[in-house]
Amino acid sequence: MTKDKIKRIVKKTLIGLLVILVVIQFIHPEKNINTTVSSLDMNLMYPIPDSVNEVLKKACYDCHSNNTRYPWYNNIQPVAWWLNDHIQEGKREINFSEFGRRTLPKQAKKLKKLAKEVEEGGMPLDSYTWIHKDAALTDREKQMVINWATNLSKQISDKYIADSLSKLKS
């Protein structure tokens, strides 16, 4: 193959990639913005101390609720697809906006898992805190979330067990 032929192939490939990059800029996933508060929202179902709620809002809600605050770079593809994938995956794990859709045992289990993820440093994701510096949790904030999630998980478990036992007696 001659140098000219290689240059033409490279040029055509680069032009093709550029065309694809331009075209995909017009294809965006649906945004995760719903300002309507559902009756299934965790904030309406369970008491959350203001200090814990502030931590959840700054470090968790963008991926784990129905109301994401989108950064400017969400308008660039394929970044929007990547962010959307993270949001959808996060909502599958725990969605604070629809927490009440889960059964009481699942709610308790999700809260235990939340406490464990925070304790082990798995949440919030490093890729999120690199850009959202305010979402990086201090040791005090981590401990607040862990204590709250653990205590609420136990309360829900106790309620579920008590309800189950009372149904058996009936």
C-alpha cells in the first residue's frame, strides 16, 4: 500500500468518525427530572434528620432519585448516555423518590446495603466525586448516614416482624 492510499484511508476514517460524532449529538436519552413528589418518596415515609437529608441530596440524589441536577457536559454525547446509564443503574439499586414501592424487607435490606457501601467507600462513586467535590463525604457525614441507614433498617425490620407476627395471630 502506498503512502497516498494510507493517507486517503485515514482521512476517510477521520471524516466518518467526525460525521458520526456530529450526528450522535442530536440523540439524547430522556432526562431524569421529575419535580413532583410521590407519596412513595422516602422523605414522606420516614423521618430523615435535616443533616442526613442534606448529605443525601448532595451526594446521592443525582443518581438515586427521580430528580437529577445535570451538569453542562450532559449535553455532549456520548457523555449523556454514560451518565444516563449510571442514573438508571443507581435508581435500580435504591431510588429515594420511589422507596415505598419496595416491600418492607427489601427496604430494610437496601438501607443495610447503603450503610455498607458508604462504610466501605463504595458510595458515592469516585467518578462522581472527582467532578462534584462537594459530594465527597467527610468521616462525620459518612458516620451520620451509616447510623441513620442502620437504625432505620432495624426499625423497618422490627415493624415488618411485628406486622407478620400480628397477622399470624389473627
